[in-house]
Amino acid sequence: MEIEYVPLTKFQIEPTLDDKFWQEKLNRSIKDCNSVSQLQEMATLLAAIATQRQGVIRGLVQDMFIFREIAIDQDDIANPPVPPS
């Protein structure tokens, strides 16, 4: 079995128009928010969504490896560093 390594950029993974509208709506909500507790709630929601999507990405990458013998560089799918608080 020969494994082909490809960059994640080889795949069409751009956000949809719906995703872009949702992002803009969320950006406006954050910008207009004056409540720390509401901001914390939004941040917690975003962390949950990011974690769920990261799991989906890793699962799809694993399926590509198993079924198509294609591997993605782990640096391409790693979580970004969390800035110090």
C-alpha cells in the first residue's frame, strides 16, 4: 500500500455563503455586545462548534486514509495555539 500525502489545500474547503452570513451575524453580535456573560456564552458556543468541526475534519481525514490511501499532514489539521490570557 502506497500512501499519498497531500496538503489540505488540495481540497475545496471554502465556507459556503450561508457560513459567511452566519459569521457576519456573529461578528456583529460580538461587536454590539456589552455583557461579559453574553460574550462568555458566545465564546463557549464557538468553542463547542470548533471542537465538533475539528472532530468531523479528523474523522473525514481518517476515512480518506483508510479508503483512498491519502494522508493529510498533521500540521494542516492541528488545533491552533490558544493565546495566553
